[in-house]
Amino acid sequence: MFLGLPLLTVLIWLPLVGAVLVLLTGGDKQAPIARVIAAVVTIANFLLCIPLYLQFDPSRYDMQLVENHLWIQAYHIHYALGVDGLSLIMVILTNFTALLVILASCQAIKVRVAQYMAAFLTMQGMIVGVFCATDAILFYVFWEGMLIPMYLSIGMWGSTNRSYASIKFFLFTFLGSILMLIALLYLHGQTGNFMIQGFYDLPLGLPTQVYLFLAFLLAFAVKVPMWPVHTWLPDAHTEAPAGGSVVLAALMLKLGIYGFLRFSMPITPLASSVLSPLMITLSLIAIIYIAVIAIVQTDMKKLIAYSSIAHMGFATLGCFMVYQIVTDVHSLQDAYMSLEGAVIQMVAHAFGSGAMFLGIGLMAQRLASHSRSIRDYGGVATSMPMFAAFFMLFAMSNVGLPGTAGFVGEFMVIMSAFQTHFWVAFITALTLVLSATYTLWMYKRVFFGEIVNQEVATFKDMSGLETINYILLAIGVFFVGLYPQPIINVVKVTIGHLLLQSLK
């Protein structure tokens, strides 16, 4: 409880109330007030994650801090919330990321500040709602609701082709969710309610499970995004403001993985097993083929966008490799490692890629043309040595250097795959070489290359607020890279239960 209110409700609705307050400040003359309100709300929400963590019992697999109120009686729809280990980690990650985005935006955004802050506060509340909802319709409302502020952020504060990118983003993600809604309505017909946990024990035949799995697949694959429904992401990342790119990379891509773990695997375990070779193949294509595409990119944001698709391929691979790994009781430990690796990969990618998108936005903001093209930079380390050092850390995490966040999840997935499928593990490990190729090539040209644009020589190093942001991200990179055990402790029992549900 917080101020007499349920904690999960506060975490969802405080940002939405903050968004309304920010909008009431008016035009850009009151921009400082809007910034203060947004910063206070995101700081408060992040601090509320402390009692959320302390009240959570990691030895239980069931939903905790449960709230359940009848919402629409005629259709048995409930305002139902709860968190397990997986939800808890994602809620904390969401509030941490939102705090960084708002702090970074305090300097980067100069026009329509109140509207920008309101859009991102709304997104924060909606995304927390997705991770906490235990009623399928409530989940769907939050799932669709977060599309609107992201669409507006790309369309209003994006780059030259922002209209095209925002419409493409909205159409892909919205249309992909229609079949998910149909699947949820079918499941409601079988149970009489929309409680997600109630769907897990339905005795569904294989043909029915396959249809449901494919319906969920389109919605979640678009969100990840998986090949071949990934084409919206590079455009959205390229045209979005830096804050939008961070939210996309750190949070929205994770919603697809969360959907697989919360819906596809426990509700349709037989179909997940039968179709796991397909999912593994699509994941390997994302890991290798998309990484090769990243090598030839000349736009920094597009390069990191493609690398995000490749890194998310590790997470989907970790989810569906469990069906190939588990052959007897002794292999369950490898299956645990595979799913834990997928979860840690979600967290690690948020820190590494989120920091790189912030950095690219930071450099583009200092350039008069706001270009993100690699050829327009060179020698940035000379004028911004502190920024260059931080960016190198996040680049190494993107590569998967041991000791950084990017290494842990990928290593766990590769190791678990190696126990059963050597060639899958071998192909997956190739991405370490590919990611080093495109990341270090970009870093060398941008930071150590010859200064081809004299504006670069006049760049000022990071401000105090930018330094705070990067210090927080660096702590996250080292925390996950050097001591991921607290995350594993939180999700272990939840993953064990999920594994049993998915293999039944």
C-alpha cells in the first residue's frame, strides 16, 4: 500500500496523473514547470519500486500484491493486477528507463515540452500496466494504449520522415494485435472469464493450440520484432527522438518476449513444442542475417536498431530452445539457464542499446544538421573525452564483452543450447564476431576517425545531467555484467513454474 492505495495501481496511474498535470502547465513558457513535474513523478515512481521489491517474496511463484475488482460485469472483465518474479523485474526496468528518458529530455526537448513529457509519462504508466495486468482484456487495453503516445512522439518530435515511420509503426503493431484479441475472446469462451492464469489449465487439443499460437505469434513477433516482420523498427528508431528510441529498445521490444512467456508457452505448450524449430530458425535468422545487415549501415541509429533485432533473437532463442533441451530430468537445469538467459538478455539490452541511442541523440543535438550519419562525424573523442569513454563501455556491452551486461544473457543462452545442439550454439556464437564488427567499426570512425566536420571540434562534453544519466546506465551495465544473481534470485521460482507449465 502507498498512501492507502494499492501499490501497483499507484505505479500505473501516478504517471498518467502526472501527464495530465504536465499538460495543464500550458505552452513552452511554462516548460520548466513541466520538466519539474515530469521529473518528480518519474523519480517518485522509481522510488516506489523499493517497497515493491521489499514486499515481494521470491520463494513464491504465484501472483503477489494482487488487486482484483470487477470492471465490466456483463463480460466478466476485471481490473486485476499482480506481479510475479518476471513482472517485478520488468516493472523496475520500466520505471528506471522512464526516469532516464525524462531526465535526458529536460535538455534535449525545446518545443512542445509539456506534450512530450505527457506522452512519455503516459507510455510509462501503460507499459507498467502491461506487466502487471492479470486480466487479458486489461492487458490488451494497456497493450494498445501505449501505441498512441509512441505514435505521437515519433510523429511530432521525429526526424524528416517521421510521418511515414510513425504510421508504419502504428499499423504494424496495431494490426498484429488483432489476432491476439481474437485468441483472447476464444479463450474467454472456454473459461467464462478473462483471467490469464485461468487459461493455463485449459485442455486444448493440438490443432486448437496451433491456431492460438499463430494468433499470439503475429502480435508478439511484431513487437520483438522477429524476422520477417521487423521492417518497422529501423524506420521507427531512425526517425524517433532519442527518448522514443530508448523506450522502443529498452521496453517495447521486451513486450513481445514477455508475451511469449506469459501467453504462448504456458497456454499452448504442445504447439510451442511442435513449432519450436520454426521459432529457433527465425531467431537464428534474426541473430545472423540482421547482424550482417547492420554491418552495412551508415546511419548510427539504424545500425543500433538492427543490432537490437539481432540481440532480441537471443531472447526468443532462449525461450524456445527449452523444448529442444529438455529430454530428461537432468536437462531441466539447462532449460532453466536458457530461460534465465532470455530474461537477463532483456534487461542487459535495455541498458546497452538504450545508452547508445541516448548517446547518438546527444551527438546529433550538438550538430547543426542533427545528422546521424557516420560520415558526418570523426574525432569526437578529442572534443568529448568523457562521453567517448562512457560510449566505449556501452559499445563493449553491445559487443558482449565479459564483465558487461551484454555478455551474461548471451553466454547463458549459448551454453544451454550447446548442451543439445552444437550447431545452433555455434551459429549463435557467430553474432559475437558480427556485433564486434559493426559496433567497433562505427566507434572507430565516429570517435577516432579524422575530423571531417569542424563542428565536431567545437562539441562540448557532457553536461551534469547527461553525466548523471550515463553514470546510472553504467552502474546498470556493471551490475548485470558482474553480479546478475539478484535478478536470477527474483525470477528463479517464477521461471521454474513457467517451465513446468510450458512442458506439461
